[in-house]
Amino acid sequence: STERQSFLKLDRIISIVGADLPLDDFDANSLDLVVTQLREAGCSDATLNRYLSNISKFLKWCYQRKLRSVPVPEVDWRDEDEGRIRWISYEEEDHIR
């Protein structure tokens, strides 16, 4: 599932930057383009971070295997919310106690 999601994210990234972009040409401007397009599509900061993580990991993998000759651009991570607030029922509270 995670692998499939990673490939789906890479496919979406490719659709944004173009399939003909050489790996060495993927730079901070490319990252900015991806973030802008995803933001316009309504992606949250958490989702943007998942895409940025995917890009970063993929480019590092390529660099280690000499498929990319330039270092990975620095990623500007987005601030995420602390998490979701969920109210528990009285039954759940009793069970926790």
C-alpha cells in the first residue's frame, strides 16, 4: 500500500513538472512548482509534506545510485497541525480507566 501510494505521488509529481525533465534539473524551483500546484489543488500542509518526503527520498535514492549527479535540493517542510481532536464516549472513558 505504501509503495503503491509512493508511486502514485511520483506520477502526480511527474504530471506537474513534465516527464521530460532530467533528474539533474529537478531543483528548488521544481519543488516550488510542485508545492504551488498541489496547494492550488487544495492539499493540506500534511499532504504537502508527504509529497515533499516522497520527492526527497526518491531523489536521494537516485543520487546514491548515480542516476542523479547533483545533490538533492533542500526541502522547506510545512508546519502541520498537532493532530486531530477526538471526543470519546462515556463507555470509552470507562474502558480506559
